[in-house]
Amino acid sequence: MTERSYPFVDGATTDAEFSAMFRQIFPASVIDGLAVSGDSSGLNVKLAAGSGYVRGHYYKNTADDSLTIDAGGSDPRIDTVVLRLEYGTANSVTVQVKKGTAAASPSQPALTQTDTGVFEFPLADVNVKANAVTIAAADVTDRRVMYADALKTALDFTIAWSKITGKPSTFPPSEHTHSQVELGGNILRVTAGGYCDLVVDGSTVWTVAPDGSLSVGSVPWGMLTGKPSTFPAVVDRMDVGGGTSVVLTAGGYLDHSVSGSKVWTVGPSGDLQRGSVPNARLSGISVQSSAPSSPSPGDLWVW
């Protein structure tokens, strides 16, 4: 059995041993800042001031900085901005741009993550388009993991529901209001006085009053199902008194009838067809080249 304990003032402790101890409570993560962004100002990205941990080692950047991105080639590629921990002669954590491989469908570059040599923690991916000369904001994808989230994962920080004390046994809904809700382009709204309307294409289809009564408004033509494709003319009749009537028949004919006899008919094209005039309506017959000066009801004018 091999035993090892550290750190002690008089004992030697390696960087890797310090990392193994502290990375349990200081996992690779960002404490604050260190956001990477593009602003189309050229082949560069901006790095915000901030701090973080890499395998238990602390890193701090005190001022905003600019990182150079290599020019794009004939194919696009993806570069990754990383915090790079390096043991050995360097013994440091620095920000680096890890260049990806250009391809028609590029992938993120593989990160080096070892216990005793180099460990790279990603901050952001940079999409370098083919023949790119600038890096826009949309070309940068944030990959930071914040400290609080990383610590929860490292400690497997979960609490069973059964271990929570003082939790409520029921969860009644709290009172709240919605002036209207959009449902696939339609609107369900509550108006003053507690009325509930369903609005479709700007028309109120129905309204429910506070007492629960339902009133139907106008239904858009497009919502009607089973409607006929044609609307043939129907017979309509108007009685004007004295046995006289005007009837609109199928096909668009207009008949004028007196005492059951059809006096005239106007066809759909405007042509006039004469019928018969009842004897009771003939009070006089005139044969002349001009209209009577004072005609009376029932007079017959022949020309």
C-alpha cells in the first residue's frame, strides 16, 4: 500500500498534486467575465476582463483584450478560444486561440486535456468563414461554463425531494390575469366587465358573458364548412294589393300578374313579353297614334 498526504509546510507538493486537491472545489470554470465577441472590425475577437479556474489553478485577466484570428482559406474552419494550463517550464494559465482544420463542413478542434501536461478549457468557438476578412458577432459561439454550474456538477449537488423539509403539500394556482392569448393567429381575449371574446381574422366569432350566456357574432367565410358552391335563384313574391302581384321566378324572370293573369314578363336579358289583361281591368279601348291625355286604370291603348 502506498500512502501520500499533502500539503505540508516542510513537505514537497507538486503542481499536479495541488491541482488534484483544489480542482474538486475549483473545477474548470469562469467566475466572471471572459466573454468572447466579434464586432466585424477585422480578423480578431474581443476578450472581456474576468477570472476563472482551470483544474484548481486561478486565472485573472484585468483588462479587455483583442485576440488575432488567422485569415480564412478556401474552406471555412472553426477556431476555439481556450484557457490553456501548461505545466513544466511554463507553469501558467494563458488565453490562446486553438486553430481548427479547414473543411467544407468543419468541426471544432480537439482539446488537449491531461493531468500533468496541458489542459485546455474552452471559452468560445469562432466560425471563420471561407476567405473571411472579419469576424462578426454571429460568428462567435459562447462555450463558457460558469463556476456555480461547474461546482454543482463536480459535487453532484442534488437533493432528493424527500429530504426537503417544510415544502407545501399542494400548489394552488395564484391569481393572475391575461388580457389576451394568441392561438395560431386567433385571439382569445377578456374585455372590460368580464366578457370573453374569440376573435378570428379581426371578427368576433362569439362572446361569453359573465353570466355564462353565449352570443354569436360574425363567422369568417373561410371558417364555414359544408357551404354550397352555387346559390340558384329562388321564387320570391310581392303582393301590392287589389289582386296585383310581382313575382321573381327561378331563372331571373319578373312577372306582373293581375287577378291571376300574367300581364307582362321581363326576362333576364331585359326583353318584355306581354301577357293578357283581365276584362275587369279594361274600362276603355283607345286606338290612336299617341298616348291618351288622361288615361284611367284599365284603359287599353292600341297603336
